Amino acid sequence: MSDTQQPADDYILALENVSRYFGNVIALKDVTLRLRRGEVHCLLGDNGAGKSTLIKTLAGVHPPSEGAYLVDGKPVHFASPKEALDLGIATVYQDLALVPLLSVARNFFMGREPQKKLLGLVNVMDIETAAKIAREKLAEMGINVRDANQPIGTMSGGERQCLAIARAIHFGARVLILDEPTAALGVKQSFNVLKLIHKARAKGISVIFITHNVHHAYPIGDSFTLLNRGKSMGTFTKETITKDQVLDMMAGGAEMQKMISELEGATI
């Protein structure tokens, strides 16, 4: 059932009894999440479950109010997302941080462009090298781009999602935190993103896949943590829980939340 106890250094990343408060608002309460090396760990929950706050805690945006955050078994205290990124923890948010009017290559590098000397004096972006690398890295992930200088706005939503993931991998991500990567995508595009997550795991990269869609999470996930109203309902491996049981737990959590809301609004 629940995640078995292992030495802390068996996990590349772990939150231990983490809470996060915003004034009097309890966004997370005593949440434990442990990510093994080279696994896909699915974080499931409906809107308002606390997924966004947990993502930002992992990404270094919000420090925990209580509890411990460990990377490679050692406590960390991130002051910014850059510090998390420097340790190889990359977060791909739903908005992807892409610029539609810029080229595929420019979006792939985004501030880390390869340089060359112009007239031996001035550093400028090496457009040819950037396009070549972007094309090659995307091809490794199953995305064939004929012209890496085309605007990224010409790519499908699934292709843009895959580009953001491939970019993170290229720049050294050891942990990928994916925020609802299949939301608003069609069946085929979602399948391509799930294939990319599988390829990332095959490269030894650990993935936290945040979603409310059990049908996307269960086929690709190795373990599952369910959130409801900022609290963990438990962590389970695929061997210990079925897809139907995950669906039942999520439905039960949503139903309980509805009942509580109705009781709070009732006049006695």
C-alpha cells in the first residue's frame, strides 16, 4: 500500500511532512512525497487539491512552512527556482514559457544560445548551430522539425509541450516536474507526450507527473500520490493499487469535499 521505508539517499528528491501556509490559509498539510531515481511518480488530485502549491514548493518558488525538503538525501533550502534548477530540478509549467513569434531554435535555447564571433569582434547567436542542435534533440524525442527557424507558433500544442520537456532534458534536468502536460491536448497529442515521458524515464530521469487525469497517469506511472484539500491521501505503487481504485479514491475525495462545503454553507 503506502510507500515502503527506504534510506533517504535512495530518493533523488523527497518532501517529508511538508506544510505550507499563506497567512491563515493552509495550502498543504503534512505532505510526504518521495521520488525514486528513474521513476515516474504521478501526483493526482482535482482542482483545489493543493497540486499547484506543491509544484511551486518543489520548484523552489515557495519554501515549506514546516517539514523538510531533501535532494540526494540532504536537506535543501531554495531561495529561488534557479537554485532548484542548478541541482537539476526542472519544472515545465502549463504555460510552457515559450514565445510564439520566436523560432523553434530560439525557444529551445531561450537565453542560453550558442555564440559565435561576428567579424571576430562581437558575440552573436550562432543560428545554424542552434537550429542543428534543436532539430537533433527534438528528433531524439520523436519530433521531426523540418525547419528549426520556423515560428514555434506553427507547432501543435503537443509538439510545443514536447519541446519544453526536451529543452529541460538537454540542459541537464535530473528531475522533471510536469504540470498537467496533457491538459487541453487531443488523444494523439497526449499519447505523444506520454511517450516522451517514457523516453525520459528510459534515460534515467525522474519524473513527477502532475495531473487530474487517471487515464493518462496510470499507464505511465510507477507510483501515485493522491492529494485532497492540501493533504495526502496516500502514496501507492502500481503493484498495490488498480486504476479503478485510484478513480474511486479521487471520486471519494471530491465527494467528501462537496459534502463538507454543503455542510459549511447550511443554516441550522
